[in-house]
Amino acid sequence: MPMDSMTQSTLYIRSNRPSPDQLNWRSSRFSKVTVAYPETVALRNITYEIKSGEFIGIIGPNGSGKTTLLKTILGLVKPVEG
């Protein structure tokens, strides 16, 4: 098909994501948290703080505790310390 006979499509995406003030979310923090499973310690002595309006990324190799950290922040996993 010749290029001049092709039609161009444009996709517009609008996000209605609320601002941090609308979410009433102030901050999230841990202090010296350790999370362990029966066979291993997944997170040891973790301290962090995320303030309202901040964005973070969590990167690391497989098995380094990224999912465990997120589950702990959400309250799905309970720390053994901290």
C-alpha cells in the first residue's frame, strides 16, 4: 500500500489521576523494618520515607525483595521487627 493512501490515526489519552492532596495521602515510612519468611530473611533493617507528591522506582535483580517491600508497604506482609 502506498504511503500517501495510508491514513494517520492519533490516540489521545487523558488521565484523571487525582493530585496527592485529593488522595489525602501524606507520606509513607518505615524505620528499621525486617521481614522474614520461614526459610529466609527477605528484608533486613530497611528504612525509607516517601513524602506526598514524590514518585519512586524500585529496581533490583530477581529475588532481591522488591515485591516483599511493596507487600509490606500495603500491609499484606507483617514485619518481624520495626
